[in-house]
Amino acid sequence: MTMDPNSPLSAPGGPAARDEPDAPAGAFNDARMEAIMGRLLQVGVLLAATVVLVGGVMYLFAHAGAPANYRVFAAKPVALRHPTTLLQGIARGDASAIIELGILLLVATPICRVIFAVIAFALERDRLYVAISLTVLAVLLLGMLRGG
């Protein structure tokens, strides 16, 4: 970032100092926060994709000889929507439960990002963005818990 050295924005500790890549390694600045958030999203999506892929391969091996009937849609049992049944299915190695886990990991990834944003903005003592992030988190959780 090139700035006028006489500008108040380039003063030590000013807004420009938060984005400097030359900041000490332990310092928590906007650039580091963005890098961590980006990595969090990458890891979450890759983990979810890997779990869904493993579950999909297991499902294909388990149902390799089953005839495909595309005229009738057979929904998965409602039991997979309950956490205890889902965990039991994962423990048994049920392919459908593992795929469901991957979908849940994918949904949880942006929620984890918002939780991280709340923590990061709190560390920066930025009350406005903490409030905004908490509002976004509340809307996400409310929408998820209401089922819509």
C-alpha cells in the first residue's frame, strides 16, 4: 500500500498500520484475519467434499448390484435427520449417514467463519463489526433451527 508519509492514515497504529504485511508475525491484523478466514473456508469445503466422496464411494460399492429405478423417487429415512441416529449410522459405517455428515460439514463451514469473525473483531475491539457478525450468526442459527 503506497501512501503519503504525511497522511494521518499512515501514522503508526492508524488504519493503514492494521493492513501492513510487515507487521510482526504474532500481530493480529486485517490481512492475517482474512488469510485465516480464507484457509478456514478452504479446509471446511475440502473436508466436507472428502467426507461426501468417501460416503459416495461406499454407497456405490454397497449398492452396485441394485437396479436403478428413475421413475420413483425414494427419499432417505427421516431417522437420518436426528443426531443420535446419524451418529449411530456413522459408527456403523452407513454410507448414507457419512454423506449426510459431509453435507452437515459443508453447512457448518460458513457458520464457523462467522464465529471466527466475531472472535477476530472482538480481539480488534471493533464493536460495530462484532454486533454485525453476531446478528448474522443469530440469523444463520435461527434459520437453521427453524428448518427454513
